Amino acid sequence: MDSRSLVPHPSSSFQLPIANLRSVFRPHDVERKLAKLPNKDHENLRSTYERMLERGPERFQVKPSGVPNMAALYHELPNFTDALDDVKRHVALSQDCRDGLEVTPMLLLGPPGIGKTHFARKLAELLGTGMNLVPMSSMTAGWLLSGASSQWKGAKPGKVFEAIVDGQYANPVLVVDEIDKAAADAQYDPLGALYGLLEHDTAVSFVDEFAEVAIDASQVIWIMTANDERCIPEPILNRMNVFEIEPPSPEAARQIARNLYCSIRNEHGWGERFDPEPAQELLDQLAELAPREMRRALMTGFGNARLDQRGQITADDLPKAGSAKGRMGFIQ
């Protein structure tokens, strides 16, 4: 690992993060593979090797420059307290030393729509690193994470390779969304690569099946989301800290709804036309929805109120549950 320290762009969550440069592959390995390629064919693979050499092996390995004030996150995500506590412990361990931030892979287990992916995005912002989403529900190919052999037509690197080699960070947040929905058959197991990737000692020399060059994936911050742990192999569960995320309490749901109202209002120029605080009856109505549904309902409410030239959203402005045009279901 390179000992030089750099400071990338500031995170909006707190003070500037500390960044070292870490080599994520050995250029000699890439040069050797490139030299052995035949003159014809394998153009995608040749392009990949050339791109790796052009960019070089060094990527930012970032961590907060101090234990950040996470009060706003606890306030915004009241049902993720245990997971946030775990992150804070790992950040504290990485302070006042040259060690990188090492976070035990975590599984966020809970019903649809309660904000698991939103939590992962906020965590990436907090840590100052990038986030990559790997949706397993619609992916059946075993090469999704680990890449497909270059011998296959249309083959390409996997998501881990793309996040590290094509990205800016040696320690990106990788979110494997709906891991319990991964479809496996006798030939290909979409989760097979995780057995090695979730272990620090083996992840340090992860080999993508397309590029066939060892890359250092040991610093990846893994977050899995799932609705049902029974569909996840036990050896993978044993490699993670499992956090059962409960639906927010009625009062916590009201707070989440208020936070969303203020966030949407502040993010848009048209927000200044609306009251700074939502009405209590509006919060009562929104609190009955899953957090995922709240944003869609609020956007509809803002639009309906604006059509009526009003600066306050009422409960009547929200979509009607079960209506053909505004159905607020919990379908994933």
C-alpha cells in the first residue's frame, strides 16, 4: 500500500476524509496477460488490460478523519440504530493509526420498503467512499459478481472488478440488494464468489474470471439486504453481522415522514412555495406507509397542492391506497 495521503472532495456529512493510495492490482500481471493475447480476437479483453495499465493500480482508500457526529443519521434512520452503532465502532478502531477502515460485512434483514438501500447510500456518504448497487432479484447469471470467462460471447468483468478497477476507491461500498432473491441452478451460483470475497484473507487476491488478474477486494465494505434469511446459505450468513431491521414505530415513522418532507422541499427550487413544516394530519397519513412509499406519496402531494395553488399539502393530496392511478403497494 502506498503511504502517501491525499484528501479527496469533502463529504457533505462531516469533515474531510483521510485518503491513502492503495494498489489494487499488479501492473506486471496485466502486462504479462496482455503480451500473451493473440493478435486477433479478444478485443474486449485487450481493451480492459490497456485501460487498467492506462489508469494505473492506485485507488483511494478513504476513512473519516475522526469519529463523525452521526446524530443526524440516528434521527433520520431510527430503526437502524444497531447497524449504525456497528459502523461507529469500526470507524473508531481505524482512528489514530495507519490502518484502513475495515467493516465486517453486514446483512440488513427486514420487510420490503423500510429503507435498507437508503441506509447503504447514506453510509457511503458518511464514509466518503462510492457506492455500487448489485440487484440480485433480476440477475440469474453466476458471473454477476465474479465476471464471465472471456471465451464466452459478450463476456465482461463482474461487479466487483468494475467497482474497484473502473472506480475511484479501493474500499467502495458494495450493496448486494435482495440477496435472498438470487436464483441459482446446478451450473451457476450467483453467490458463489461471496464465499471468498467475504473473507479478508482470500479477498486480497480475488480473481475475476474475465480479466484473470488478481485484484485486491479485501477493503470492500459489503452490505447485503434481504427479506428472508432462510434463502441465504448458512456459510454466507456466518460471514456477516446480521441486523434485523424492524418497521419504524408510529412516532419514528412520523419523524421519517417529516425528514422526507423537509428534504424534498429543500432539494427543489419549487420547495420555497410550500410551508417549512408539514401539517400534523399529513404526517399521520404518511406514517401508515413504508418509508419507500413515503417519497412517492409526498411527490404526488406536492404536485396536487401546487395544481391547487396551495402552499400546504393535505392528506387529501396524497394518492389513495389501492386506487388504479395511485396504488401505494409494497411490491418489490
